Amino acid sequence: MNLNEFLHMGGYAAYVWSSYGLAAVVLAANVLAPMRQRRRLLRRLAQRERRARRNP
């Protein structure tokens, strides 16, 4: 089996490689989404704390 045959995947390359790509996107989203939410939450909490300090 040479590299060209491997990449062609027996005629199913479009399905196989798009599946790999979609899986990679989902995995990346599963890592990045909680990071973004955490950053947003920390920013909101900091704003609330600043407001609470200004208005005792």
C-alpha cells in the first residue's frame, strides 16, 4: 500500500477525511468552549466585585 492508496481510502476518502475533520472540530469545541465560559464568568464576577466595592 502506498501513500496515494492510503489517502484515497478505497474510494471513500471524502467520507473518511470529512469524518476525521468533523471529529477534530467537535473535540476542539469541547476543549475551547469551557475555557471561554470560564473566562467570561471570571470577568463577570470581577465586574460584580468592583460594583460591590463602589456601592457599599
